[in-house]
Amino acid sequence: MSDQKQLHRDTIWPVAGYADRLFDLTDRVVLVTGGSRGLGREMAFAAARCGADVVIASRKYDNCVATADEIAASTGRAAFPYQVHVGRWDELGGLVDAVYDRFGRVDVLVNNAGMSPLYESLSSVTEKMFDSVVNLNLKGPFRLSALIGERMVADGGGSIINVSSSGSIRPAPDMLPYAAAKAGLNAMTEGLAKAFGPTVRVNTLMAGPYLTDISTAWNLDGTDNPFRDMPLQRAGEPREIVGAALFLMSDASSFTTGSILRADGGLS
């Protein structure tokens, strides 16, 4: 590269601090459901470390408070705990009102809360279990995205991230209600991107197997590697979700919407 071209590039994109600015979330407000543990906790910490104020929303208030206190102490950013069951439609309006009363806006919504309960057989799945899975993994994110997405449009922009699962495209018999709900979440992402564009971006972050609380139910003690068919041949550490999440939260993904970003170790 000629000296003149290099000078021109450095004038537009100074080398020092460019990546920092690209992923900068200073003074933005990031709401993470299921934010008190697992992947949600990692994403909330990452957002605060990049300068955001965060909302930790989850069913267990004590866990929300503990996580929020830890984030505030370690990053100096505001962290607002809020108890909510995302699967209950009538609780979500209160969450939205409380966050807007506290911060005045939401710049990033991360629909991360989810569950996949175990069952012995397909016929043993009760209607209550099926409805609970769909409510938490699909219906709640729809309602929360609708309430916040419309406000984001009115405020001039934002980013919505729907945390899906590789099971949505590779469903296994022991997780069918969950896989079906997450497949619905994938479809909803594209529709919401069209509904809220061009100012609000909506994307799916598709997670694979991570060593969160749910992994305690996996058989990892045998000699056979259950992930041997994956290119990376292992499950992910929770912190390994952070890069993909920050990309979708920040201006680094300014031309990315309606997409599915896989962070799954190459699961096939």
C-alpha cells in the first residue's frame, strides 16, 4: 500500500482505538432477559464492560440483584435488577414501563430467557409443559419485542437479539417442544426485521452446546466425546458467546438484520 493510500485510510479509520469504537456501547441501555446466569449473565457483563447500562431481568429477584450488584461494582455502570416471568404476557408491560421510567429508553433488547425441560417420552409431554416452553421461548419474546421495538422505532433505532438454539435446525427427539419454539423464534426474527426496519435491526444469535447450568444433565464423564462430530469437538465456555453478542449489540453489525448468526462450534 502506498504511503498516500495508507494516510487516507488512517485519516478515515485511525488504527488506534478503531475496534474499541466499533464495539463501543457507552451510555446505551441493554436489557437482557434471563440475565442473571449462564449466557445471559455473560452478555450482560460484556455490555457493561463496553460502557452500557444494563437491565437484568429474570424470574428470581435475588439472583437479579446479586448479578446487578456485581456488574455495577466491577464496571461502574448502572445495573437494574427486575423480577419478571417472560412467559407471562401480562408481566411484560410492567417490565417495559419500569425500564423506560429508569433509563428513558432501551437501545438493545436481548431475548435470552428460555428453558428445555426433560421428559421421558413424547407422549409424556403434558399440555402444561408444552405451553410453558412455547410461552417462555417464543410468545414472551414476541410480546417484549413488539412493546420495545415500536418504542425503538419512535426513538430512532436499536437492536433486538433473539437467542435461539442449534436445536431449531437440528431438532432432537428429547427437545422437540423447545426446538419448535426456537424455530418459531428464527422465523419471527426475519418478520420483525421487516416490521421495524430500517432503523431497528433484529437478528438471531443461534447458540450451540455451552457449559452452562443445563450441561449438568449431560453425560460428559464417558470415554466417548459427545461432541466428536463437531469441527471444534467440544462444548463452548459461556464467555465464548460474548464476541457474537457484542457484534449484534453494537454498530459493528450496522448492515446486519434479519440474519441468523451461529455460535455453535460448527454443529452439523
